[in-house]
Amino acid sequence: MFLQEPDTNPYDLQFQVFGFPIRVSWTFWVAAIVIGYDLAMGLDILLGEQSLGVLTLLAIWGICILISITIHELGHALAFRKYGIESRIVLYFMGGMAIPTRSVGVRGGLEPKQAMWVAIAGPMAQLASAVALVLLISAASYAAPVPWPLNQLKLFEKMADGRPIDSVGLLAVAMMYIRPSIYWAILNLIPVWPLDGGRFIQALIQLFGGTVLTAMKVGVAASALVAVFAFQNKQEFLAFMFLILGWNNFQAWKQLEQRY
């Protein structure tokens, strides 16, 4: 997900997965605390005396989103690699980025179909990881917490019929991994640049002979719809985020009009 790569910092966490360098900016943890604090507090109250404590729940939350967003970006990175492009991954306060570093036998960039696969690979990998956890919980005869829209599918109907999860740790992981992973993936599929959905729709439009200008117009319309929906549902942060994205798409639209 979007915008500008943060500067390196001595407090950054760095490691490798499948040969991809991964850097976790300190700002990632700040955002994790800000976003996850209310969730941890709510779960702490819900669990009562059985609670692991707010700090422990926040730690579980941080690990869950670290794994979830890393899987998302690995989806992009693996798709890049399939087309001969190596990349590195950066996680920061706005999510993550898979940044191409070098190409092997690739000239002229990705073709539209290839760009579509790269764009969609991240959300699909993240969704698959959430579904895998649902299946594991269900296989252990527990009632899996299946959120919308998966709970509308017949495949997942019976997965909520098991016994309640009696492990506080497993319950915390399930609540802090499955729903956020699904919603993060869906959010990224909205056709607004530079979200994955915006990249996908741009490549799709180009595949059929359209221009980037059309993709920016789609982005403005989609941003407006999401912002209205978010305001109506009292999701102010989400609304303002899409107002900013919509404005950025509108500015790009006006700049591109001068070229066409």
C-alpha cells in the first residue's frame, strides 16, 4: 500500500523471507499501537478475568498484522519474481510496499496482464492466509469466527457450529488476524490508485486500449463512494483516507488531461 518509502532508521527491524529483504520501519509499530489499542481494550473487557492484559493483547495484535501484511507484500514480491523482477519489502505506518529492485531478462516493464497479476497477488495471498486460519480452527472442532463476506458463502456456513474457542490465546489470534486480514485485502482491492485495485484497474483498462486518465477517473468516483459510505457508518479515519486518495487521483486526472 501507498505513498513514499520511509527513510531507514537504526530502530528498523530487518530480515529476509524467501530471499526477499524485508524492512519494518519503526513507524509501523506506532501505527499498530494507535490502530490496535481500542481493539485490545475491547477484547480485554470482553475476556474479563481471563484476559491476558492489554499490553499482551497489543503484542499479539502487532505480531498478527506484521505476519498478515508481510504475507500480502510477499504475494506481490513472488508475482514480480515470476516475471523476472526481484524486489524488497518495506512495512511502514501506511501498510507495506513491494519495491522492484532489479530485472532479470525483462525489458520495457510488465505487460498489462502481468501487472494485473502482480496487483492482485498481494490481496489474494492475504485472504488465503485468513481462510487457512479459519479452516485450521474449524478442523480443531472450534467455532471459527467467520466475518462478512465469507459468512455469506455456503462453504463457511458450518464452520461457526463448533464449540466455543476455550483458549484465550487462540481466541485473541483468531480475532486479531482473520477479520483485519480479510478487510485489509478487500480495502486494497478498491479501484483507487495507488491501492492494488487501482493498479489492477489501470492495467485492465490499458489491456483494452484505454489510458491511465480513465483509471484516475474511476479512482475519483470510487473514492467518493467509499468516503460517503464510511461517513455514514461513522468510520471517519477511513473516510478521510479516501478523500485524500480521491483528491490525489483528481489531481493526477487534471495533469493527465494535458497529455491527451
